[in-house]
Amino acid sequence: MKKIFKKIIKYTKLWIILLIIFNLSLCITSLFPSKFIEKNVKSSADILLKEGNAYKISEFSSITNNNYTDSIIINEAYSIDNTDPIYSYMSMRKNYKKGETKQVLTDRLGELASVNEEENGETDINTVDDYNPVGELHDFMNGKIDTSITYGRYWHGYMPIYRVLLIFFDIMGIRTFLLILFIAMFIYLMYLLKKKIGILTAIIFGYALLMQGYFFVSYSLESSPVFVVMMLSCIILLKRIDKIKNLYGYFFAIGCITNFVDFLTVPLITLAMPLCIYLLAKQKNKKECKDYITITLKSIVIWFIGYMLTWISKWVIYDILYDEGLLESAIIQVIYRTERYNPNSRLELMEELAFFILNNIQYIFILTTTMIIVRLITIFKIKVKLKKMSEYIKENLSFFIISIMPLIWYVLLANHTILHPRFVYRHMLIFLCGILICIKNLFIIQKREKEENMRTPC
């Protein structure tokens, strides 16, 4: 009991320190006036209006950028009032300009509404059917909207970075900056994977990232933060793989940071990818398979505690300070995200979900099935012992558990999955990477068999 109590105290201290850092970073970057970024925000509004709410990045790719959310992020960055920085970053209003805004609406159930100018010059609160945040941002920057809406249910922890970047760049400049960062992180991660674990692991991670449009993610202000957290957490873990003393504290911190920057996009990648790396690195030490399972399950639980604790703390702090009922509405929103109902479709939501999952894993099944058949033929040729196959299954059970995490996420958050397919499909990065690791380990068991046969005297 004393050990458990000490651990709870340790995690509580870490959580409080992170909350202080989160709030300070948001507060500090809310202190400068929005006029510093006005020019680049207006330029970004023009660019986004030309691209539209859903922008197809390339003619040679089916990837569509979710400009819906990117325009909200830029709108929020400009709407911060430096004379009231704490309420500004806690409520994270959009369409707000001090002295000009006449009405402020609180966060609501369902999808965030947009406010757009109608043909007669009046403003209209749009529903999901005519949701137009790109047009809303453009109208707002041209003085045509005087109704603001709060969006307090998330931390919006990307704001300290984006608000500073908007001083120097418009959205195209920020995308270029992010692309350079993504390239640098990719190269360094591949180098560390090759050095610490092996060339085959580096190829698997590189292939999985490329197949899920890793470099295209840099085009998205919405999804980039969680990918940056994932890449940096993998890099830091590899750098300290032999020195790390508190693995679960590390995953707890990653869960907290993920929720801070995440817009409910693909948060599981910050858990699954570093966890795969850690397990692969420790396989060299030949730990018992039960240790792999324990490490996997504990890491998942601890990460989720950090993620949810940080999220709930935002709602509680906000209600304590401003008493606007955010905690209640946020809980209702979470329930809404788990519903099996989609108001925009004639199909049953679970039918849509099945189609979504099949569309995103069909190419993976084609690849993996082919490779598995080839390997099984080889295995039977060399007559791998049943005992070795049993050992293989046990050693790879952790990777299988990690692989199915996105499928579980899709089912649990069915409503969110179907309404936001443009970015949630990237959770399949976990599935692809996990399955390929399982196939790689099939080669390893064959290698072990050959080595043992060579050591066995004739």
C-alpha cells in the first residue's frame, strides 16, 4: 500500500507540474495583441477560401486536408483578447474582437456551429448541413460577423506555437515550416531506429508512416501537433532506451501532453508507436513474454489515465473559474461521440463504420496476406517446430493487442469516426506497423531455428 501511495503522489506531482506548464504557455502567448498577427491571418483566410473547406492536396493522391478545423484554429488565434488572457485561452472563442463583438454563444452539443453572412447581409448560425468555417473566418476578418462562439471543451495546446508562427508566416508559411520539421524528425527517427534496433525495423516504421501520408500531415494545422508529439516521444525514448527508469511515468506524461495539443484527431499514435519501439528494443534482452503483456497493458492504462485526467481537469478548472457549465456539456459531448447514430446519413452508423474500416484496411490485408502465405510456405519447408510457433505467438501477442487498438477506437467513438473520416483514418498507422512487426518476427523465429540447428551436434 505504501508503494502504491508513493506512486500516486509521484504521478499527481507530475500531473500538477504539467498543468502549470500548460496554463503558463497558453497565458504567455495570449499576452500580445492580435494586431501582431492580423496581416497573416487575413492572408491565411484568403488562401483557405480559395482552397475550400475540404482541400484535395494533390491530383495524384486521394488525401484531403481538413481545412474546416484549420480555419477554426486560425480564427481562435486571432480572437484571443490580450487584455483578458486567461478567459481568452480557457474559453478559446472564435469570431471575437473586443469592441465589435455583440453576442457570445457558449460551446454546444454536437458539431461546433459556424456563423456566416447571408445574402441579405444578416448573419446566420449554421448547422452541420451548411457548416462553413472557412467562409466564416473570411467573413470575420472582413468585419461581417459580430457573433462569437466559445470552444472550451479542448485545451487547444497548439496555440502557443501557432500564435507565435502567425507573427511571421501565413498558413502557407506555417505549412512549409511544419514540412521541414517533419522531414527532419523522419530522418532522425529512421537513423535512431537503424542504430538502436535494426535496419528492418527502420524500414517498417518508415513504410508505415509513408503509407499513411506522413508528409501530407504537415499540411494540416489540426493533425500536425499530435504527430509531432508522437515523433518526438519516439526519438526521446530511443535516445534514452538504456537509461529510462520510469517507463510508465513517461507514458503518463505523453498522455497528458497528447490531450493538451490534440483536437481529438489520432491520439493513440502517441501511445502505440513509442510502445512498439520499447517492446522491440527490449526483445533483444529476451524478457519473458508475460513481461511484454504486463508492460503493454500497464502502459495503455497509464497513458489513458494521463489523457483523460488532463481533459477532465480543463473542464473542472474552467467551471471553477467561470461557472459556465462546461463540465456537464463536455460529458454530454463525450456521450454524443460514442453514439451509434449519424444524423447525416440514411445508413445505420455501424454499417458506415464497417465500410470505413474495410476501406482503410483492405490494402493492408492484401499486403500482409501475401507476405504471410509466402512465409508459411517457407516455414513448412524448414519444418519449424510447433513449440517455436507457440513461442512466436506468445512473443507477438503484445503487438497484436497494439494493432487492434484503432479498431477498438473506431467502434467506441463510432459517431466521431464517421463524421471525421478525413483524419481519423490515420489511426491505421498503428495497425499497419503492428502487423508488419509481427511478420518481421516471423523471420526472426526462422533465424533462431537455423542458429539452434547449427549448434546442435550431428
